[in-house]
Amino acid sequence: MPGVLRLWETSPTGLDPRAERFLSSLSVDARLLEDDLEGSAAHAAMLGRVGVVPEGTASALVRELGAMLAEARSGTLAPAEPAEDVHSFIEQELTRRLGDAGKAVHAGRSRNDQVALDVRLYLRRAFAEAGRGVLDAIGAVCDLASANVETYMPSYTHLRRAQPSTLAFHLLAWCAALERDYGRFADAARRADECPLGSAAVAGSGLPLDREATAAALGFARPSRNAMDATADRDACVEYAAAASTLLMHLSRFCEEIILWSSAEFGFMGIADECSTGSSIMPQKRNPDVAELIRGKAGRAFGSLVALLTMQKGLPLGYDRDLQEDKAALFDLRDTLAGTLPAFAALVEALRPKPEAMAAALETGFAEATDLAELLVAKGVPFRDGYAATKAAVAAAASKGVGLAALADADLAAASSAFAEAGIKASDLEAYLRPEACVARRDGVGGPAPARAIEEIARLRAFIAAAVAT
Ligand code: ARG
């Protein structure tokens, strides 16, 4: 007698227990219990309506599946052996409770369309949850940005000081990436909005199923269009994993900046005690563990994405058992996002910028040099000549150990005749090259000027409100 009860059986002596243990997915797909019960109820109701099973049988099935769903929600029904997966468990439990009526539920379906449906139902929630988490993260970053529209700091390229900027502008760059992440989840959710139920094993069913009805009953936009594709396709999982990986890549990158900025070497911000950790041996330590662990989670998500892609790359159509592995990757991704997104929002709320330290970083390093070159351009000097003149001025200032604004007329003249020819006097530069002035001039679309940042924060807040309302 086999230890596991299967919906199929090839031998009276059952499977080798080692194979049996290996094939069982119950411990993983038990998480799909509620989804499978809902899908089963929609299928049973449809079977009754189209006359594949008697109305009385269908209503008994729907009633019992509803009762099981309530039990599942209250935690009193949990899939257990002997069943090799959650689908088998439900049919076996229905048959135990209802007798012959339970045996009618599988007409016109297969575990292949069942599991494809369950994954779609699960993903629908996962997409929505990820979207909400991203909106919360954008909201937290916007709040910090809005308090720092005039917090001046250098922008960086190659991790070297580049041009004057603001903390708000830098944070809004993060928001731009997060807004795209939101869009990726939303786009993928739209594509995944198809119901595989009724595709059966691979080539559909000869029974007069009403696939439009089950799709509508389960809240899908439409039935899937090809039974072979619907049972073998896991693109929606890949898209979720790709969107989650891209999101976590961004969060990891932002966290890397938080780690740098909160180091003594940068000193641009602190992390409040609520989100920083100590050391078990070094009494003086404040560590950015939350940011580091978010960075680590990104690697874990990429692993799931690669697992999903690799498990499918050699599979012939239709269903192959390899696909059973999709769920461990998918569930782990959702758990990872569910833990990471709120922690990221908490971390952002715990950031304590130090505007004086950021401003001090603008006093050395010549972040204002491009502005001087552009001043020459504004006076009619070709850019490359203005660049060369400014480069010479930077060398002069560096050798005196001062900023460009502290140069004298004689220094400018020694650096290049272009300054005098363009009518630029040393006394003009103090006000012109101040960080506030440099930033204020960058008021074109996409620039860091405070007025632009305020507009962008307002746009993002409206975007969040509209997205939450959908
Ligand atoms: N446990 C299986 C999975 O998750 C369910 C589908 C089984 N189908 C089959 N033909 N063996 O993929």
C-alpha cells in the first residue's frame, strides 16, 4: 500500500519512497490552498451550469469548497499527507466529505491548468502588494526630499565630486527609479491577467466548458488564448521576478549610498537609533545593518530570477515537472519583498541629514567649475575654449588652495585671456559660483533647482494618490 494517495497510480505497490518524497510538493504548494479552493469552486459552479455535472452535485461541491475556504482562512484546514500536492489534497478531502460528488470536480481540468491558475491568483496579490510597497517607499523618500529642497551637496560621477546639487534632487533620482519599478509591476500584472482554467492538461477539454464564465468569476480580464501555452508558460513569474530584482537592485544601490553617506568618512547623515545597530564587542559602533541586509536581499532575488529562467530554457511544450520548482522561487521573492520594502521605508524615515557636512563638501573639489565654463559660454566663448580657460583657473586655484570664487583678477588673467575678453571680473564670481546660485540656474526640465524639486515632489505625491486609488 503506498504511503501517499495519488490521483493517479501506475503500480499496485506504489512508488519507491525515495521517488515519492522527491516528487511531493505539498510542503511548498500548501500556500496555494485558498487559491486552489477558489479556482475549484468557480470550476465546479461552471460544470453545473453547462450540464457536465448535475446541478445538485455542483452546488454540493461549491458549498463544500466554500466551507473548506472558510476553514482554510481560519486556520482549521491545512493540507496534509497523504496527498502529493495541494490539488490532490483538495480533491481527496472533497471526496472524503461528499463521497461520489467529490469525484466529479476534476472533469475538464488537470492539475496543469489548476496550478497555472493558482500561480496567477497568487501573483495577482503579489503584484498588488509589491506596487503598494513601492508607493510607500516613494512616499517616504518624497517626505525626506521635501524637507531638503535647499540642502546643498555635491553630485557625484565616478564617486568624485561633480557639480552642485541638493539632497532633494538626489532623493528624487531614487524616486524616478522607484516610479519605473512600480510601472513594471503594473504592466506585468496587466499581461498576467488571463485565466488558464479549462486549458486542462495541454490541449483543452472536449467537454462544453464555459471558460469565459470561469475567467469572469475569478476576476480575470479574459481566458488564456492557447491551452498548451497556458499550462506551460511561467512568463508571469519571470516578469514578477525581474521587476522584483530590478526594484531590489535599485534599493541595494540606494542603500549603498546610505551606507557611504552615514560613514564617518562622508558624514553626510546619521541613521537614527531605530534603524541602526551596535556591535556585540565594540561598544562605540553604530552599524547600518538594515541598509546592508537590503543590499544582501537583492542577491537573493537575482538568484530566484535566474532559477526561474534556467528551469524553463530547455523545456519542450507543454507542461513538464520542472515547472514545479517555480513556486519556491516565487514564494521566496514575495516574502523577500514583504520584508524589504517596509524596512526600506523605515530606514529612509530614520535618516538624519547633516546639511553643514554636505555644504562643506562643496567648498573643496571645484564642483562649481562647470558653471564658470558655462559663464564663458554665456558671454559668447565657444565651450571648448571656456573649458580650457576654466581648467587653467582650476589649476591656479588649486595651487593657491582656494576655490574658484576666491581668485583675483590677476589669477584669472594669468590662467586665460578669455576671462577679460568676456568681461568677467573676479569680483563677479563670488555670488555667481555659490552652490545656491549654481543650483538655481539649473532650472530646466529635470534639473535640481528648488522650484523644480518642489514641482516634482507634488507630481510624485499626485501619482501615489492616483495609483493608490486604482
Ligand atoms: N505539483 C505540480 C506542480 O506544481 C502540479 C502539477 C502536476 N502535474 C503533473 N502533470 N504532474 O507543477
